Amino acid sequence: MLKIDGRQSGVMTLQRARLAQDKNVQSVFSEVLQNAGRVGYASAEVSETTDSTDHSLDVAGGIAPLADRVQASWDSWYRTELLGRYASKEAPADLGDTFGNVLAKAYDAGAYIEPKSFLKSLSEDELKAVQNAHWLADGIQVDSLTEEGALNLLIPPAAQVDLNRDGLTQSGAAYGIRFPDSTTPATVTAAWEQATDGMPFEQRMIYELEMKLPVLFANFITDADGRVVSSRAPGHPDFVNPMTADDYSYVKVTQDWMEHLDYFKNQIDPDRYARDMDFWTTFQQDLRDNGAA
């Protein structure tokens, strides 16, 4: 008889619940960004309704007004993240309400068109709520923010976007690496979700980093002997993201990783070799099954 570890089953259930909430908040805020003339998540399912002011069709079509969905998506995502991102005792108990109020105010004010202007209008307490929602170590200095850094402060963390498509997602002054991100094609995102379903968090994070290594490697500067001597920092005019190339192939990435594993097979722990080879093989097949290049 197959015995299922209750703890593992519970972890998988939480992972899937968090993924469902991530996708929901990405969908809602992608619609918000679309209405502001911006691009949200490539993998998001956005409502047909694009008019952010007239919601008469929403009611008839069974879709709640976008303003209501903004609040509801944040509330649901936040409640789930009380077991994740906000599980720390340092997280303010009223964060759900305080940042939720900022999001509602931002939507009503059309802040996603001019995010820096809106942030400047917030009170000290409201800015503190924004800081806490994104776990920023330092207070928010609005004038020093980039457009992307400011915009993402008005979006729940799971729905933040790589506005300038440099391969990094900036929130406030901080840069983060995530995969899939807002620019990842829907077919690739679907394959990734299948390949990582039920995977331990620590293991998935390793593969996420490995998927974004091309961005890091492309910005290393080497000497004549091939040694890394420096790197281009985010925001540098020559900073490049090879993943935005029209001919970029995720299938090729998986093949490269399998060939890398085979080349170093005798130097890799057998268990790790088997685990990594299984992942890249599975992910490659899932990519092909979903029609990804």
C-alpha cells in the first residue's frame, strides 16, 4: 500500500494554494496595468473588460468591477502568505488592511500611470505600509526610484513586473531575480509549473536561479584569459538580457543543462546527477508538450 506522508501532502497543498493565489493576483493586476497602458504578466489570463471606469458590462457578464477585484485579490493572496512571506512575527498584524488601503487608493487615483507622483502623495504611515508589504530594509526615497521600482511598490509582490525587460524585477531600490517572471511566455510558464509541481522550495529556487544565469553571465566582463574582472550593474546602458532575443530557446537551455551534467558526470554526486537530469528531462518534455520553443 502506498503511504503518503501527511506533512508532505500538506506542503504540496500549500504550494498549490500559493500558486493559485499568485496567478489570480497576476491576472488582476495585469488588467490594472493594461488599463494604464502598460504590460503585465505574459502568462496572465486577463479579463476581456479593459474599461477601468465603466463596469456595467462586468455585472452583466458576471465579472466584479476591477476595483473590487483589486481588493479581493490582495486580501486572498495576503491571507495565504500569512503562512509564507508574512509568517514572520516582524510582519505587522494590520498589514492586510494598511497595504490594501494603499492599493485601493492607488487604483482610484490612476496611480499606475504616474506611480512616483502617487507615492509622493502618500502619508508617512502609508509609505511605511508599502515598505512593510515589500520587506524593504530602508525607508522609501521616492525621488531616487526608477519607474519600474516605483510601479512595483504599488503591486503585490507576486505580480510585480520586469518593466524594462532587463531580466530583473525591481521593487523600490532592490533588484530581484525570479523565474518565471512577467516576460516569460505562457507556454514556458505552464511547462515550468508542471515540472516543479510539488518540488521542495529550496530545490525549486536553485533551478529558478539556473534559468536566469544567462542574464548574469551576459553581463560579466572578462579579461584576455577569460577571467571575470567586473560586471555591468543593473541600469548600466550596456546591460543586456539575452532572454529577450527572438530566437531564444528554452528547449535549448534544457538541452545545454543535460549536456553539462553529462560532461561533469564523474565529478557530480550520483544522487544530484540523477535528480537534476530527471528535472531537465521532464522540463524539456513539458516545454515541447506545451508548444514552447
